[in-house]
Amino acid sequence: MKQSYFDGSLLSFIGNRLLVIIIICFTLGLATPWAVIIMTKWEIEHTVVNGQRLYFDGTATQLFGHWLKWWLLTIITFGIYSFWVGIRMRQWKAQHTYFR
């Protein structure tokens, strides 16, 4: 069995996190899907499982439609749907994660 590891650095994590915070603040949260993609892509593409690097091909425009739908369902159900949003997000990430 080959080695599994994560090779992201603290400096790149801090840089990405600051970029995400700036994006969210300056757009008042409207660009949150873009911020989510930045961090997701960084995390997944710095992960190696059994010697194979993971690749993430999801885009913010793909996520944006889901994001709007999830917020609308959360509002309509008075917050009840928010329990499913985390699960839906993880499912979406898994659907867009591959081995290189």
C-alpha cells in the first residue's frame, strides 16, 4: 500500500484563507461559492491517497445554482433544510473529486 499524505503548507493556507475572507467581505457574502471553491480546491489538490493525488473539478458557477436553491429551501422551511445543506455540500464535493 502506498503512502497517503497532505502536502499543503501553513503559508499557502493563510494566504488562501485571507483571500477568501476578503472575497466574502467585499461582496457581502454573494461570492461565497467562489470562496468555498478556493478552499476546497486547495484542500483536495494537496491530498494524496495511496500515492495518487486527488483532483477537484468543481466550479463556482456550478455551485452557485445549488447555493441559491439551498438558501431558498432553507428560508422556505424556516431553517429546517439547513440540516441537509452540509450533507448536500459534501455530496457535491465528492461528485467533483477524482484521482489524477
